[in-house]
Amino acid sequence: MGELPENGGRTEGAAVARQNANLRKLQNGETLRFKEVLSLTAALSFPAMMAELSTIIMEYVDASMVGSLGADATASIGLVASSTWLFGGIMASCTTGFTVQAAQMLGGRKEEQARNLMKQALIIGLLFSVVMVVIGCAVAKPLPGWLSDEEELFTDSMWYFLIHSAALPAFQMNSLAGGMLQSSGDMRTPALLNILTCTMNVVFNALFIFSSGTITVLGIPLPGLGLGVAGAALGTSLSMVITASLMLTALLARSPILKLRRGEHMHFVKDELKRALRIGLPVGVERVITSSAYVAFTSVVAPLGKVALAANSLSITAESLCYMPGYGVGAAASTLVGQSVGAGRKDLAKRMGWICTGFGVFFMTATGALMYAFAPQMLSMLTPDPQVRELGAAVLRIEAFAEPLYAASIVTAGALRGAGDTLVPSILSLISMWGVRIPAAAFLAPRYGLRGAWMAMAGELCFRGLIFLIRMARGRWMKKAGQ
């Protein structure tokens, strides 16, 4: 096995050189000092955090553009948003089942085996996404009526969900290719391409949502299709198709470790597919559980009226600024723990998990404080409606208190996934979402409105963080790591 390629033979920057040197030490079973572990965690986390930040900026711009069309437009997207998360969550299980194995193979320097796994993942992922397209298109028309009685929202909601569903293969390929690159330690390429996605999405939205002449740049009126809510879905989908093509090119043609090699033929390996199912299926079940709980939560909020539904949707968008660091660090935790397990360093895997968790909690506590302080300003960027802004700011300030423990749940889940521990976390999520959040929201929302629903959400996030930390502390998740 050769050493970790140094950026494809190009001269590395100092930061990349340190990152690759530390990854080589990890893969060779050498001892990493605390400073080196912290440096490696930061090096892998920050690109993912920047990618999350760019996505959030895109969501802000999306919400602002759609919000300018009125509360009905915002509410129509909010009505089916949780259902799009459900589909995305199910497809994420396919990604996780393969990328966890890839990280562990690369940690053990099994590069050819990892490339074969990557090929299997792409083929199966594509077939799986086509099945999801069929299901999504079949339920697009009746879905809004299942969730709400606000008939004036149904047409926009239907078109938004239908267009999003048609683009699911692009979302799946982008997720798999980006996940494979991250498993190899390359966090920068997925981050840069996701930033490009956001830029394209803003441009396409401006062209698709509004009519010609609505937006001007340097005094020049831009052309537009005037598609409204459907234009927002179309802009996002087209952006993802382009990004998925670029992400696959980066993986298959440019990645120093995972790019295709002549003479290496793909073959299906039964044990690897079974392990992908064993790892991915609990993740898929967990995503179905959590996403269906979001759908149920939307059903609890919908009877509160269009203002509450719009405020709920926009506040979720605004809150995403807070949990951006957690998902960035969580992605790094999966890679670091997975490669540590693959290198036979379970002691280091535990250490990586705790350092990443502390890192994520620190950042999300800081962003939670900022969200509490600037909640009114955040909502004012998203909608001109004063009622929606006031209600949204109020619920954001409730949620701010849950951010530290929310961070703990996000990052520990990433660390546990890196070790292949997905079943128990899925069960914990089931207990938390359906045993705490939904019953509490159903009880509090009729009494305290949207504020009550978000009190239930904040309480559940704190509970989830605590039970995930207990799982991490007990250490049982390491017993079957790598199996």
C-alpha cells in the first residue's frame, strides 16, 4: 500500500500538508498528540461547516425570494418541506451504509477495496433513487391534502414536491460522491461544490421565480419565467443536477485515492452489501422516524393558521444557522472515527468522538447565543410580514436554549455512525421524537400556539442530546466497531 497521495502530486498548502500528515499517522497506527487531534478535527470540520453555511445562505435567499411573494407562498413550501426531508433522509441511509465502510477501509489502507465499494454504491444508489422518484411523483398530488385543509396552498405545494421528487437521482449521486470524498479525508472539494450549488441556486431562483423586469442588476432588468413557488423548486433541482455531475467528476476522475483505475473491474461483494444494509437500514429507519415526526409536527402546526405555518417554516430556516457547525463537525467525526476504527485504533476512535463532540457543542452554544440576540433581525431578512416576523422571533428565542444539547446529539450521532453503530441511535431517536416531541407538541400547541409547539421541540432536543451522550459515555458502541 502506498502512502496517502499528496493532493494528486500538486504542491500542498501548509494546512493541507498537516492534515494529510496527521491522517497518515492515524492510518499507520501512530500516536497522535492532543494538539494534532484537535488540528485534524478542525481541518476536516471547517470545510464542512463552510459548506453548511453556504447551504444556509441559499436557504435564506430562497426563503426571502419566496417570502416576497406573500405568506401563502411561504406556507405552501412549509407544508411539504418536512416530506422532502423524509425522502432525503431515506436516501441518506444508502449513502451512510457505504461511506462508513469506505472510511474504515481507507483507514486500514485498503484502497482498491474502497474503490470497488464506491462503484457498487453508485450503481445501487442510482437504482434506489429511481424507485424514490416513482414514489414521490405518485404521492405529490394527494400529499398537501393529507397535511392541511388550506386548499389555496395545494397547487403550489404539489408542484414544489413534484419537481423536487423528479430531481432525487441528482440529490442521491451528489450525496454519495460527496460522502465518498469526505471518507477519504477530502472535505474541501464537496464544500466548494456545495458553495457553487448555492450560488447557482440564487441565480436560477431569480430567473425562475420572478417575471421579467422584477429584478434589476446595475439598472439592467433581468429576464424571468414568473413561475413562483414552482420556480424555487426548479432552481434548486437544476443546481443540484449540475453539482452532482461535477461531484461525480471530482470523485471518479480527480480523487487521488478513489478515482477510477484501468484494469480494476467492479464486482459485487455480498458481505459488503450486507454490511451496507446492516449499517444503512437503521439510519433509513431513523430518518423515516424523525422525518415522519416532522410531518406530524407540521400537522400539529397547520391548524394554527397560515401565519403560524409560515412562521414555523421560516424559523426552521433561520435556526439552521445555529446547527450548521454541528453537522460540519459531525461529518468530520464520522470520517475520523471511521478511519480510526479501520486502522485498528479504537482508543483513538473514542478520543476523536469526544473531542469532536466538545468542538461541536462549543460552536453551537455560540451560534445559539447569537440567534437569541438577533432573532428579530434574522426573521426580518426572510419576510416583510410583521405578524410572521414577531412570532418567528419568539420561537427562535425558545429554541436557542436547546442548541448545546442539540449539538451533542448531532456530533455523537456522527461519531457513532463512523464506528458502524446505527441501530441503537435509531431506537433512541424513535423514543425521543415520537415519545417526547410529538405528544408534547400535541398537548402544548392548542394551549400556547406555535410557541407551545416549539417549547416541545426544544425540550425534546435537550432530552435527545442527553441520551446520546449517555450512549457515547457507556462505550458499548465500540464493541462491534469494524464488524
